[in-house]
Amino acid sequence: MKVLALETATKAGSIAIADEEAFIGEVRLDVSIAHAERVMDSIIWLLKSSHISIDEIDAFAVSIGPGS
């Protein structure tokens, strides 16, 4: 089961992919502008660099805020 996780509650946000066996990859966002301006491009980059298709993601995890 592959999980794509998003954390955007603070300026130091992150996006990560993990499965049952390993941590696959992470992108850290340390921006003074809204994460929304960078999060989609970062997700696409992480998926491509991890050689994973969005179709392979089984679940999404998100923080509950506050934040973007």
C-alpha cells in the first residue's frame, strides 16, 4: 500500500511517499509564500523521481491544519 502524505500547516511543509516496507521519497517546502503555489509541482516531481504513477497511490494522508 503506497501512501502520499501532505503537510502544509507551517512554512516548513512536506510531501512524502511511503509503503509498508520503506520510505520512498520526500520533498520539503520551506517557503514564505502559500504552499498552494508549489505543492502540485512538487507532487508531480516526487512521483516522477520515485518512478511511481498517481494510479499506484492507494491512500492520501493530510494534516488537519491550520495552514494551506
